[in-house]
Amino acid sequence: MPKIAIALNAVLLLSSLSFFTPASSQASSAGFTMANHHLEMNPNDPNVDLSIGLRVGGGPLQYAQVDTGSVGILVSKDLLGPEAVALNETGEREFNSSGRVYQGSYYRAPIELRGVNGSAMTVPLRVLVVENVICDPVPGSTCRSGPVSNFMFVGVGFDRPPFLNKYVSRDLLGPWDNPFLQLVSMSESKMPRRYVLTREEIVLGDSDRDFKLASLPGRSSMSKSEPPFDWNRAKVSYSLNNPASDQSFSPKAAVPLLVDTGLEYTILTVPLEDRPAGFAAPGSTTLQDGIKIEVEVPKRANSDEFALSYHFRIGDPSAPAYTPTRVVWGSNKETYQLNTGSNLLNSFDYMYDSDRGLIGFRSH
């Protein structure tokens, strides 16, 4: 899910540019590469924040955050181009971490993605054209209600069913809304529906070379009979150890994994009644310094081989670069989940393959 730092009316640097680099060629099987604009503008940022340049329906160039914790494109009306067609359908999208609920109407429009050496087009996609935001109270949120302008956001996740967002009851947001799976080259079977995310760049249709792969456990309820397909998330095991109180905790079974580029912190979603005491201060959801966390993602169910394995100690000044800014308890009814946060990409590249139902990790 996206981090709270996306502010209404925020003007991203260079966002008002009205030009776009002419396409040198449509993306091919070699892959289509986009630089991480945030890192270009903030090279010393120790945290991972992905953003790319794009145009919606022939509108002006804008830079937008790339979020693997949600699906679909949001764009304010002032950035919508003349090639967009109104669908006469209203919509609302809530982001759980910030409590922001974006309200607007749906349009269908082609998306032009800015690459390192040109651009690539998607097939026309449904996009939510946002006019207002309202606030669903969330502790610590800086949400402010009001009109929206100069705003664009790109969700490219999978297995993101609508029940996670209480304001979305009929909006089925799936792979057909994901621009990273809907390039024209992909629809023409010239490129696999696969993306690779690194700290420095995003590559669509790239090879899975050198990745340790994890098989996803079947297609999700969001999947259709034709590509792009949607898949259930991989399962992950984790354990907590607090040496200060000699306490340990781990879920009784593996839980769904979310590699989320929209947040810089890790969320351990555990039902309130199952959450152990002694890991966070009374009245707080933030886990205390000194706690050691170990994470393992098997290559397949019940496998002793891991596609991803890492550990860190909260608050350790010499902790690895993949360490999140903090770790918090999260609640979502009876749901368990581990959300890694984006800083995982400081040490591991991440791949999602919609055609074959795989994710992968490549260590630096």
C-alpha cells in the first residue's frame, strides 16, 4: 500500500513538463527499462521509493509512485489527455495505510510509459480519474479532505481483492488494470507478462536469470481464463525473538507475503487476540528495539529451499540496508500477513511473472 507521503496538490519536480521523449521503438522481448526517477532526484535517500514517468490518454508527463501493494492507475482530471474516453461509472479507492479515499469517475485510456531509450504503450486501460479525497480515520494519518490536482499513482500488485478496502465493494481491481502487464507487446505475445523491480530501475518483460524463484499457490479469484492472470500470494514464515524478555513468537502456519513498494516499514498483520504482549510498549503498535526478526520464503510449499531468507535486529545501527525503518503490528479482522516494505529492494531485486505464477528474488 502507498505511504502517507503522497500529498494532495504536491508538485513533483519536472511534473509540469508537457513534452515526452518520442518512442525509439515499441518494447520488445529484450525488455523495456524505466529508470527510478525518485532515485535520480534523490540519490542519497537510503530508503527505496520507486517512481516513473508516464502519460495518461495523451496528457502531460507526470511522475508517479509505483506501488506493489495496490492495483490500478489513479490520475487527477487536470492530467488526463484527450485520448481518454469516459465510462460513465463512478469509483472510490481507499489506501489503508493513510486512510485516504480517492473519489472520481472511470475512463479508459492508453498509457504511455517513459523508458530509458524511448517509450512504450499499453492497451487502453480503465483508470480512476480523481476529483476529491475524503479521510477514513487512521491513527497517525495526515490525511486532509479536499479537491485533488497534479496527482498520479500507479498500482502494479497482484492478489489485491476488494475486501481489503471497505470503500470498494464492486470494484474488481485485477491484472487487467495493471499497466506493467498490459503493454501492447505483451498483448501481441511478443513479450512475457513479467516485471523486475530494483532500487535503480524497473524492467518489463525482463529475464528471470539469476533469480531464486518461488511458485505461487494457484490462480486467485481475481484471475480470468485469458491472460493476464492473477495469482495467490506466496507464503512466508517468520519468527520474532526478544532477548530482553526471553520471548519468542511465530505464527502457527506460513502466512501470505506482500512485497510492498508503497511503504518503507514492515507490517506484521496479526489478529489482536493472537498478538503477544511484550514486543511493543503498552498502547503502541511499533515493535521495540532489540527484537530479532527472521524471514523465510520457501521455493514451494513445504520446501527446505528458500527463494528469500533474511534477518535483522530492530534498531541495530549496523543493520543491513534491507532493514525497514520500523516494524509495526497490523490488524485486518482474522487475517495474518507479512508486508516487507520497500527497503527489501536495497539488497534484493524482485520479480513477478504473471504468465507462469512465479515471484523471484535476486541478491545484490
